[in-house]
Amino acid sequence: MELTISARIGIAIFPTDGTESAELIRNANSAVLEAKRRDVAYCLYERGVHEAAIARVTLKTELVNAFEQHQFVLHYQPFVDEDGNPVGAEALIRWNHPTRGLLYPGAFIGLAEETRLISAIDKWALYEVCRQLSEWSEMRDFYISINISARDLLDAYLVDAVALALQRASGVPPNRLKLELTERISMDDPERSIRTIRAIMDLGVDVWIDDFGTGQSSLAYLKQLPASVLKIDKVFIDQIANDEEDLVYLESIIRAIRSRGKSVVIEGVTDEDQVRRLRAIGCDLMQGYYFSEPVSAPVLLDLLTEGGALPRRSSGKRD
């Protein structure tokens, strides 16, 4: 019998990579791990790569502690109607890191998925949104949407978790909660996604498709997709103020979506020219930094109780 043996080699060079034997061995071992990660035969020690790996391991540990120490918070970015009146908001998670300040999802969601904390964090966010809706019980028509991760959509207990969160937030009508999943996630396993979406909607909770148009599905997919609202990605509006063809294309997409009996949210609105064009083609709802950046719950409540249309440029300073 012939056996083929392969190896991964990590190289650390004296004195550049260390002057003591223990330091050289440690750094050579770090290079071995990097060679395995890259799937190459050998790798020279790189201080920057090593320090990045140490920082990543440290952040993983801090992430576990963050969940236990209640360091996660939700910020809310409003949805507005064509007149700029806020009708709902999207809940966005933030990590209130004790030394690095407020961290956005891009800095930690990947790690949360690796450590399998993502489901626990998502469930916490779901319960927190329902609690917030209960606290704002007098605003009967105001709703909050929250994102569903791929892991959550495949979780057999997702529907039960949604039902329990609503039950504990006594008095919250299910239609004030909206669940968002990306087009890509819904396409990973369409049949299972559709079954889950229908079960959630049977609870009275609407399901929205986020980032529509950036995945591989076609508008024909809408025929079988039970989601009630599609959020069109900002890439479709970036040039509509300057390019008539882009505006016509966007209008045709919106028309096709509405022909399937669904509503449209336009994401990523950044300036008044875009708003003017979107109003001209009769968009249902809009969202973006032009109207308001994501803000804390107290700031959002101020915006809602003040009344009137957005934007109000002073809002972010109070956050």
C-alpha cells in the first residue's frame, strides 16, 4: 500500500521574527496555522497576520461576554411614506463595546455566526423588538421590522419563537411585527423557505424580502413567494437622479412587483433628488439616511411624538 504524506510548514526567521527560541517557535506555529488556512505548503510568519488573528480570537471571547453582559442594543431606522411621514422602522443591532465604542454588525456578525451565537442574538433581538412594540402600545399602526439570519430560517423552532415573543409582549398585534429575510437566503432552499414564510404569516406576522434584485432570482419567483413586501436594494436608485434609463428600469421593476399584489420599499435614499424622482413614480415606502440615520429608541420616540414629515436634521445629534 502506498501512502502519500503532506505537510504544512511555518517559518520564523531569527532575529526579524524573534530573538528567543520560545518566541520563534510560537511565531512559526502561527505561520503553520496560516498555511493551513490558505491551504498552501508553507508560509512565512507575518506579524500583521498574526496580530489580526490574535485580535480576532480576542474579539470572539469579548463577543461571548457581550451577550452575557447585555452589551447589545437596537437602533431603529424609520420607513416613511411618500410624504415623509414615519410609519415604521427597521431594528438594527449594535454592540456597545466597553472600549471600542458602538460597533456595527459588519464588525461582529461574521464572528457571531462562527461561534453559533447568532441564533441567541437574533432571538434576543426578536424579544426586544416585541417588548419595544408593547411599550409603544399607543402607536397602534407603527410597526418594526427585524432581519432573519440564514441559520434562523433553517431553525425548526423559529415559528414557535416568534409566537412566544408575541405572546410575552402581551397586547402587541402580530401585524406590528415584520420579519425580513434576504433574497439570497430565501433562494438557498426555496421550498423550505416558502413553508416557513407561510407558517410565520399564519401567525399574522408579515414577511418582507430584503435586498431584492441583488440575488439570482427573477421576477417570476414572485409568483410563488408569499412575502408581502419587497425592499429594493439601493443599487437601483444610485443614479436615478442623473440617468433616465435607470429611472425607467426601476419603474418597470416596481410595476412588476405590484402586479403580483406586493408592496415596495426603496432602501438607501440619500438625497432630495432621489426622493423627488421616487415620488414621481409613486413609491409606497422609502428608507435611508436622507430621512434619518438609525437612532436609539428614545430618539425615535421623540421623532414620532413630535409629528410631521422627515427629515429633521437635528435628530442624529440627540442620539
